[in-house]
Amino acid sequence: MKLFNVYPINPINIVKGVGSLVYDDKGQEYLDLYGGHAVISIGHTHPHYVRRLEDQLHKIGFYSNSIEIPLQQELAEKLGHVSGKEDYQLFLVSSGAEANENALKLASFYNGKKKVICFTGAFHGRTSLAVAVTDNPKIVAPINETDNVIRLPWKDEAALEQAFADNEVSSIIIEGIQGVGGIQVAPESFLQKIRSLCDKYNAVFIADTVQCGYGRTGKFYSHDFAGVNADIYTMAKGIGNGFPIGAISISPKIQPAYGMLGTTFGGNHLACAAALAVLEVMEQDNLMQNAAEVGGYLIDELKKFKQVTEVRGRGLMIGIDLPAEYATAKKDLLFKHHIFTGEAKPNVIRLLPALNLTKAHADRFLEAFTTVLNK
């Protein structure tokens, strides 16, 4: 049997990782400023994380949600405390797409309506509803197409108001910072407008924080910069530092019922141990503050490059717009300087490193980036 070939793959076999450094099978060291799509939040093989998972494996790795799993309640309490949303409710799943899928479904259960507002440039996942609200026709199969999706221009308040006036809107889903869309930051006034319209029309405000949440921006959720609360926050990626886990944090106004949502693997013992380890390290090492400080330093330094068209983002979620002549910058950083970064088209370098990235590693990138732009 062969692998189903759907990924363009770099010819690099990473076999080891420590902090923000990874190593291939030939012993070559790489600086990881991408973290596997913003997944590595506390660094590769963090000792506390490894110990937490190892200890749990010696007890029990999995049982279904048909029995009590006290680790779930422990995680809910810790997440509520660290995120500042202590009165919210937690439902655990296994991925970001699953989180968004359940959030959209839950919103429709709540108000009995069908229409969903989403935005140009958005990426919310590859499952049925999640891909329908994703702005990429190439990955939307005919079976995923639905008349219930209203796609609006990014940041257009007038179009937003008109859409609410003309439709029975169930929910609106928005990334606080679009990741795949090129690190596009949602204006605070736009998020505030969404909150007010959802209140007016009894719609559900879904904050997709899968990539832009979990402390990456210096606040727990990037939407928090707007000073408003969403009704549902969706999470994954950084929540488990590589262990597959996702979650939705749900406003107290939305009440649960048996059978409303369900999952086999969501909230299993190992997943909860991984997620607890991440939150414990984030608290202990003040990683949100580090993300704000080191990210702010990187953004300030990147803005000094005359070749750069624009620098966008917050904390350690950074997008670097480059002119077309630097289209090979990402490849040059990887193969000539051994630095992993991400990319969004056209010509946007994405930085999504671990939240404990050091200033020294930031400087290592800046030095290499200088060389790439001055080649």
C-alpha cells in the first residue's frame, strides 16, 4: 500500500526536537519557527509535558465518555482560570475542524436557525460544515456546498449589518487573526460590531481561536483585544502541544442536553494530561507574557526591513508580506539557513513558533532573514 499523496513534502526527516530546535536523521539542527502549524506551544519534548504523559500512560491511556474522567473537570477548571472564562462550559474533541463543526451545530441547536456568516480569507477546517465556511473552493467538495453559508468581505461592517437585516442568522464564525488567510488581524471595532449584532438578533458569536488562541498573541484568545466575549470559543493546535485534542468553550447561556454532542476520543485521559501540562507550563513560565514580549520585539525589528511590504500580527503570530522577487524566501530560510517558517500566498512568511521562543532564537532568525533579503 502507498500513502495517499495529498501533501507537498519537504525532503527532511525530523527525528528529534528540544524546545524550539529540531534535528533530522542526519543530525542537522533546525530552528523551528512554525511549530507544525502553530501546534507546538510550549516547545518540543518539554520535560513537564513528557512526564505528565508518561505518568498517565502508566495508569490508563483511554476510556470512553461513558464513565467519570476527573481529568476533564480538572482541565475545565484550569482552562477557565487561565483563559479568564470561568463561568463557561467545556466540550472536548480531537481537532480544530471538529471543534468548529460542533460549534456551528450547537449554535443552530440553540436558536433554531440555519444561516452562518463567514468571511473571505477564512480557514475553519476540512470537515463538512467547517469546510463550507472556509474560503477555498479547491477543498470544498460538491457534497459540502450549502445555501446556508453567507460569505462576506473581510472587515466590511456595512455588509455585515445588511446580512443580519436580510437573513435569519444562526451564527457568525471569525478568526481573531486569519492564519491561512495571511495573518490578517480582525479590527477590534469589527469584533465589537459582531458582538452587538449577535446580541440584537439572537445569533451566536463563534470565535475561531484554533490558530490565533491559546496565548499566542499575548492574550489567551486574540479576540480578547476587542474587550468583548464570544458565545463559543473553538480551540485546538496549541492546546495539546502535539497531542491531538480540540475543545469548545461555551457560554453559560447555552444549555446542554444528553445526546446533543458526542465524541469517542475527545477528552480521553492522555489528551487531558497533555492539555493540563500545557496550561501548567504556560502559567509557571509566564508564556503569554513571553509571547507578547518576544513577538513584539520581532515585529518591531521586522518593520525595519526596507524590502518588507508589511508586517502584521500580534505576539508570536506574525505575517511578513514580501514583494514577488522574494518568492523563494521561505525555501531559502529552510534549505540554506535551516529555519522552518510557514507560508501563505501570495508571498507571506508566517511565524508561529513555540510561546517560549527566546530572544536569542529570534535574533538567529533575523540574521538569516537579513541574508535572504540581501542575497
